[in-house]
Amino acid sequence: MKKIILDENIPIRFRTQLAEFDVVTVQYQGWCGILNGDLLKLIDGEFDILITGDKNLRYQQNNADRRVAIIEVPSTRPRVLLLVRDELVLAIRSISAGGYVKISLP
């Protein structure tokens, strides 16, 4: 089973919408406030997927040599996250190590 971590910009409650997966949050890990590059170093090899609402992450960080895959959601608002939940689940199931998927609004 893929291990997933939600970035601190994703509401903690959204974790319950992904109950079929092994999901923790950056807050739960005690990693709030850690810069993206350092956060990716911490989670690489520890987690399989980072779910984030950070639209600049793919431009700021080179993910080519990392094992952690990144899924970017279109918004961190709970209502929007619920709208894209099914697409997010498909991305979780299909993304490979080091991959990057940007989910768009329907």
C-alpha cells in the first residue's frame, strides 16, 4: 500500500476522505514550517506520495532524482477537494515513483 503524506496546506480533515489509503499529515509528523526542499528530503523514501496545493512546487524543486511522487490539487478548499476526490484517487493508484500529476477542476 502506498504511503501518502498531505502537505500542511491541505486541511487535516481531508485525510478522512482518503481512508482507503495509509495517509498522514505534515502536521502529524511534526514537520510544519519546513521549507519545500527540506520537506522533500525528509519524505523521500519515507513516503510514496505527497499531496499538495502548492502550485509552485514543481518549478522550485527538481523531482527527477526523488522516489516520492507529487500530486498537485487545484485548491486547498475542502469543497474543491471533495469535487476532485475521485480524480485524486485515480492519480494515487496510477502515479509512479518520482512522478508528478496536476489535477484540474472538472
